[in-house]
Amino acid sequence: MARKTKAQPKKKHVDNPNVIGLHSEVLEQPITQTLEVNYMPYAMSTNVSRAFPEIDGFKPSHRKLLYTMYKMGLLNGARQKSANIVGQTMKLNPHGDSAIYETMVRLATGNEALLTPFVESKGNFGKYYSGDLSYAASRYTEAKLSPICAEIFKDIDKDPVDFMDSYDGAMKEPRLLPTTFPNILVSANKGIGVAMASDICGFNLNEVCEATMHFLKDPDCDLQKYMPAPDFSTGGEIIYRREEMDRIYNTGLGSFQIRSRWRYLPDERIIEVYEIPYTTKTDIIIERIVKLAKEGKVREIADIRDETDLSGLRIAIDLKRGVDPELLMAKLFRSTTLQDSFSCNFNVLVDGYPRVMGVRQILQEWVAWRVDSTRRRMNYDLGKKSDRLHLLHGLEAILLDIDKAIAIIRNTKLEAEVVPNLMKGFGIDEAQAEFVAELKLRNINEEYILNRTKDIAKLEGDISELKEVLASEQKIKQVISDELAAVNKKHVTPRKTGLVEPGDIVEVSLEPEVEEYPVTMMLSRDGYLKKMTERVLRKATTLKYKDGDEPFIEFPSSNTHELLVFTDHRQVYKCKVAQFEDTKSAQLGSYLPTDLGMDPDESVTWVIDPEDYKADVLFVFENGRVARVALAGYETKTNRKRLKNAIYGGSKLLFATVLKEDRDLALVSSDQRLINFNTSLLKTKTTNSTQGVLAFTAKNGRIVTMVGTAEEFLGGTASVEKFRAASLPSSGSPMKETDMKSLFDLEE
């Protein structure tokens, strides 16, 4: 059942007596109809008419601006004030002067947003890579079309593209611009529509032309051989990975990393960043570096300044003495947008429908469109030349008897009969007769007519050649290739963005350097953790504990190691030994439930040092189960501090230890039985929450009360082998009074 929008009650009273006409009835409308009638047309208009570029590489706003400038004669004429251009563009684009001017700014040479800009600018057009350096008002700046626009509008008057009415029907504007090169790949473009987006990186003009020429000959050619990677107006270096580029070239989706270029000035101890990724701006970079310095993560920098101006980009970083600039920049690359990712989403409108395509598919669509555009242009030329040839054939006919033509015109009484009489006299059609009749009197002579008719042979040759080309798509493609070669020769564009191999990247850790020294970790029953150095342990006579608290676990570790803290909520907390301060003998230590942010009713059950996570961990639970788990399951690549469901929760954890090699282990039950077994009986499990195997057979509520070694429990008074279990589970062997005496002494 479709939902309906709630009808509002009719308003009966108006508080403001000056307001009239508010008494209108609100009609009910199903929400599905609201979406279909009101929302969908808006969504389609946004996606098709605003957000995404078409196969010529332009959005409608770009196209309207450039075409207006072309009609204003700004391709070869002098610059005009930007305000005047904006005003003229409003005849085609009704979205306001500020939006039009912003479009012009991005297309301008001064803004440096495009590697191949279309607007030649004069004045302050800001800088694309600087958030602080904004552009001047349109009344102060001037602009004209750049030379590359000659390729954008080439032969536009020869019907290569369709024209349509402007928004008010007062003018005609082109649906697409007949670009002679694949501008869709040359100009970087970004658009956000409704439920979809587009992000197209730019490629080098000369490389695109070269690749397209080879594509015209062989659609299966290796495009990366001719255009290996994108190229950006802000320069920088792409960390080139072939598999990433293959995905982008084949699907139009994917990402790659781009980093800044810099140089070190040793005399001034300054790092100068002069090119940054296309995806960021100087103020964002500086703000992030300042934040890192305040947090103490970057201590090598004395000062940082944004010295970017209209002459170009410059970020100056003053270094402290003894700082290695290579290592510092490696650290900044990792922690700031000095190295950033560009996510590609090649969403292009083709015949009014958005399509995500790879580079090869885009070239395929562009070539198909360009073939059609070129055919239309050549058909236009063919028609004009055929018409001209036809008229010259009529002129040639009167060459045989000029006096007769003059006599016909002189002896015709009515003007309207001149053309019919010439048609009868020379056997020519109306168009030819009209052409002859319009000749000036001074041109009706043999010399003029002979000179004109000399063009007949040339026209016939041109027409024959045009028909031959139009009959073969391969020859049309050769025409396109020749035009690409001309663009390549005329508009030389050096590549700005370099390529760097991943192996040449210097990797550094952002973690602060940790001093390595041995420590002893002590955990109390209540969850207080002490980190004791050897010097403190040697001098300490007694260690302080809270009233009612006592020592629980003690094990050696290192200041550079990690700890795994197990709790009664089946959770494991990962922490670094270095994060705890060295404990003095008179201190209680760190209270783990608070320091690790545990749940209010959560308590610590055990702590171990996993070292390099290469060994196993052995768990003993109160219900008699033992589990051997690979420590690799607790190793995480990310900085996760808490792992949930990381241990068996069916019983209380009594004991845990790291197993580097197999050893004997003894368990004592509540009914005074002892079992001694070797850990080789246990298989290593990869699931952290495994329940393991049953060591003691379950009988009459039997539980494990003590864990250790048989030698510790028996005190050497009985044979250890007597209690050895060959397999698990085992009921164990009862302990004698002499054995139990050693056990009681151990408990005391």
C-alpha cells in the first residue's frame, strides 16, 4: 500500500493582515507518485545535464562558456573582461554569474587546475592547489580562448555535431563540441550527481594522441606503452604499480598513490616542497604537519611556511640540527597528504546514459563518435563542392557562346524571364542559370569564365577523393589519425607527473622509538600490574600492595614487547609494555581495568607476553579442559586494542603460559588426584575460542584446583612417572598422605 503525504488543515486565520492568498488546499499524493513525478526528473537533470562529462570531455557548463567565447571572436581576437564574457554566457547558462565565473576560473591557465587549459587568462585567477590564494573578481580579470581551442571548435560550421535550442529558445548551441583529440581523457573532471559520481584523472595530451593513433590501427594494442599513467597539472610523482593501472585502464575503477616532489637546501637547512598531489591543497598539508608537531609525533621541524604565490607553489620546512631530511619526508609522506590516493571512477555520459568505462572503452566510444562527426563534416564538404561544381558546369556551358548569353539577357523584356530563357538557350537547370544571371557585366568575358572553369578539374578530384574516403571507415580513421598527429606536433605538452617504483620508497615507522631493556612484570590478584627494572628489584626489600591484595603472576619481559591481558568476559586486551611507566617499590603499579578501559564488571584473569607470536599458548580451565592455541591468531596488523570472543568462556581460566617447546604439566583435582602429561598430546588449534580437550575425566563435580609441575607438587617423595598419563582425558592417580603433605606445604 503506497504511503500518502499528510494533508494539512486549511488555514483559517492569518496573523499578519498584510499577508493574503495563504488559503490554499493541500492535495494528497502517494509518495511513490511524488518520487516519480517530482524527484526523478530532478535526479535525471542533475546527472545528465550538470554533473557528468560527455564523450567530448565537457560538462554543459564548460561547453556553454567556451562556445560563447568562440562566438564572441575570442579565439583569435584580443582578451575581454571576464565580467563581459560571464554576462554573454548567461544567454546560454541561466545559473548565475558566480557559477559561470567559477567555471571559467577552473578552465584558465592562471588557476593551473588543468594540464591543457582552454582559457588564456590575465590577472589573478587564484591557484587550484592553494585554499588561501583565491581568485579576483570578474571585473578585474581578462580572458580569451587558448590556442588549443582551435582543435575544440575545428570545422564546427560544417555540421559535425547537432545543434539545439538554448534554454529560452532564442539561440542555438552545440550538443557536443567536435574535439579533434580525446579531451575526455586529457581534462581532469569530477562530478557528484544523484546516487552516482564521476572522478576522471587527466592524461598527457601528447601521450593520449599517440595512444589513440595506435588504437586506431590496432584496438588491442598495449595502451600503457604510449600513455603509461595519468598526468596532473600540479606535477608530483605517481607510485607506479602495473596491476593498479591495468585495473583502471580495463574497468575505469581503482586507485593509485601520488606523492609530492621536494628538494633539500643544505645551506639553509630547508626542505622545499614545490609539487603536491592533485587531490590536496597547501593549507591542508601545513595544518596537518602543525598538528603532528603539537602532538609530539614530528619533532624534527623548527618552522613551516606557505610561500605559495602567483609565481608558483612553495612550502618551506625549516629543520632542526642533525635531522635526516630523507627520513623526515618519509614520515611526512606516511602521515600527511604530501602522499595521497586518487580514486578513479570513469563515469561518462554516452548517448545520454552514464557508463563506467575503462580507458580502452572510452577510446572505443570516442573513435566511434569521432568517425560519425568526421563523416558528417566530409558529407558537408562533399555537398558544397558538388554544388560548386554543378554551378561551374553551367558557367562552362555559356563559354561556347558568350554573345548568345548576352543577347538572351538583352532581348528579354521581363526580369523574371531571364533565368527561364537562359535555361532554354543553353540546356542548364535553374540553379546554373541563376548563377550565370547574377554575374556582373564586367565578368561576362572569356578570361573570367576560363579562370573559373579551371577549378572544375580540381573540384572533380576533390569530390572523387571525398567519396572514396566516405566509402571506407578505415580511411576516415586515417583522417582522424592525421588530425591527431597535427595536434601532437602543434601543441607540445611536456609530462609533469613523474613515475616512481614502489621499491624506491623509503618506509619509516611513525611509532615513537622505544628503548629496549629487560623488565619483570608482576600482576596482583586485584589487577594491579607492576613493571619492575632489574635495578629496582635488586634494591627493593618489600613490594607495596593494597590491603587484601597479593602477588599473582610474575614473568620476564622487555620494554619493546606487547602483552595479552585475558579477562573473565572472554576478551583479550592488547597493550605495549612501553606504555606503562617503570614501577618503584613503593608504588602499586597500573590498575589494568582502568588503564585498558575495561567494562565496569570486568576483571583480569591472566597476562602473558606473546613475544613474536610464533609460539603457542596453553590454557587450563577449572572444568578440567586444556587448550593449545597458536599465538598467531592474536596477532593483528591493525592497532586493535581489544579482541572479542578470544578465549573459551565455558569455565574459569586457571592458568596460561607460552609454549615455545613441549613440556610436562601437572594438574591437581578437587578430589586430590594428580595427572602429569606432556603438552605434545595436545594439537595446536587456530581458533582462539576453542574449548580444547578434557584432561581430567568429569566425575562428581571434579574441578582443577592447582596447575604446575609434578616435581613441585610431590616434592620428590614419590615417583613422578606414577602419575603420567599416556593419553587424554585421564582420571589421574590418587595422591598418598606423604604426597599430599608436600602439596599442603606448597599451598602454605
